[in-house]
Amino acid sequence: MKRLCPNNAPVVAFAAAALTLAACVPYRPAPALAERGVLFLRLGPDTMFVERFELTPERLYVESVVRPPRVIFRTLDAPLNADGSFSSVRVAEFDAAHPRGPARDSAVVTFSGDSTFYVFGMGDRKQSLRLPGRGDYVLSFPGTVTFLNHVLLAARATRAAGDSLTGTMTSRLGSFPLLVKRVAPDTVTVFAQIAGMMRVVLAPDGRVTGLDGTGSSLGVIGTRTNWIDIDSVARAFSEDERRAGAIGTLSLRDTVVANVGGAQLLVDYGRPSKRGRVIFGNVVPFHRIWRTGANLATHLITDRRLDFDGVSLPAGAYTLHTVPRADGWTLLVSSQTAQWGSVTPDSATFVARIRMRASRSPGVVETFTITVDRNGPGGVLRMAWDDTVAEASFVVP
């Protein structure tokens, strides 16, 4: 197994528009690349991102149309040093109806000595951030070929199936493991704890031709196509938004408050939508720990002890995770809180493992829903999405 970020190694960074994901990838001498292409990223039947990129030995330039929550046109301009690292990164956002008009927002990354500097916003809204390390922290927006191409630059030397590279991804949420592994001659998996697993399909020369993020936090399917007029795409999506309204936030945050048997309960969670997809056994794989929602981990707070069929849960604050199966779920309750949902807690933090009954819902539930209902002297914690309902009964002693 090879290390992506050995001490003092220069890095090839990858970039995009918001401080969402970042990685350190050591520079490996690579052939002088000159390629361009387009990646369409879909969530269910809906196109969410369109990215047009051009890479030369001197520069990476990316133009993107991003639909959620509002349609914007975004550019990324990153001149490259002779060793392939970024000399700077400039990201700008524009009104999608006027993609070549004045910028509405920007972010700039520069490097000096052992520090990386960010400037966000424009005019009076400018904010600055300094992080230690040169190139270990870069701007990124998720699910794009920009991200994958630059991670895979380090992986091109690993041609045999089973070879892997490890490293670290960092963001404002913390540092997380990164694993790039070749699982077939034309397929590489990229796992980052903050985003989950994506499968990337490669051409013989290592170029990304498609990606499958079905089981990841992003949930997108990416298809590469030939060059297009991206200005027309931006204006078309802007017009769609004007007529039909914005897509909005993909996974809204919601809370459930209940008083059951004298106990005050609060559940705070993200609500992803079905969007024409098969959820359980596909988007949410069976027999794996699921984040049970979206974005920040699902949190449960109770001021009284709850007893679930012989399993006692003391009063306190917890995060909820599940292992769905076709014949029943397991609810995993962790004492670790405030983490991103895709960060699976250490098993030592699981304070309760609770069996949940699984059944078919009477109709399709479009948006993941958690409820806490009274049931005689106790209550029922219920989770419903797509065609499935999982529930666990409890009493308040």
C-alpha cells in the first residue's frame, strides 16, 4: 500500500468552489496532459451539475453550471507550476442567465512559505483564512471530474488490480481518511470518509470517463461527453428555474419534538429525497452502516431513560445510525455527537444496538421521514422512506 502524502512531499491539489472537500496528494511526475471534456452529474433523473474542463501542462480551467439550491455559473482558473502543483486558484460565480457578466462572488487561494491563504467574497463581504501547509488545503466542490482527475493523477502509477493509495482529506469539519484503490483494470474506487465511496471508470490512459456515487453522500451518477456550449446550458437551466422555481436545498433539515410518557425527546436530522431512485438495496446498501439521513449526523436528545425491548438508553444526547436489511434493521446509538453524518463513529461509542421491525409502507414516501409517536404507555421511533418503514418501540420507566 502506498501513501499519498508522505512527509514533506510536494502536492498536486485539486480545486473547486466552496470549502467542502480537500485532499493532499503527492506530486508524481506525470505526462504532459492536454485534455478537455464535459461531465454531466445526475441525481435520479435530474441533472444537478454540468462541468466543462480543460487541462494543459500550464493551467486547469473549469466552467460549471450548478443547479442546487439556485442555478449559478461558476469558473475555476488554476495556473500550474512546472512540477504540476497549483500556483494559485481563483473561483468566481456568475448569474447563470448572464454567464459572461460581472462576477457575483469569488474565492482566491494563494500560497506563501508554509501557509495557504484563502480570500472569500467580494467588497465588504471579503473574509480571509490562513491554514498551515502549502497545498495540503484546497478549495473543492463535490462530485466533479476536477476532484477525481487530480486524485487519480497519483493513482496512475498503480496499474495492477488491488494496488491502493492512502492519504488524508481535510475540511472545516476536520481531517478524514482518503483511499484510492484500483479494483479492476478500468475501475478505481475513491473513498473519503466525509463523502463515502465513489466508483470511477477510467479510459486506458487514466482519464475519467464516468463515475458512480450511488452509495456515497453525493449520490450522483456522472457521464462524460464531448465538448458543449456551456453558456447555453447555463441560460437554459436559468430559464427553467424562472418558470418552475429553484430546486432548493437537496436535503432539508428538520426536527421532531415529542413528549412521551413524561420524557421530552428531540430528533434533528437531514431529509434526502427519493428522486426516482430505488433506495434500499441501492442508494442505501443493505448490511452496511447508513448515516440515517443526510448532511450532519442525525441527533437524538432525551431527558429521560428509554427502554427499547430490553435495551436501556440513558438520558443524554446521541447520534443515530442504522444497518438496514430486507428482514429488519439494527439501530446503532452512538455517544459521539456533532459529527458529519458520513463519519461512522468508532464502535466503542455505540452505547446501544436496537432491533427495528421493517415493513412495506402503504405508499411511496418521497422524502426520508422520522417520527416519534405515542403508543400506550410508551412510544414508537419510526423511520420511513421509499417503500420501507422501520420502527422500534420503547417505554419510559
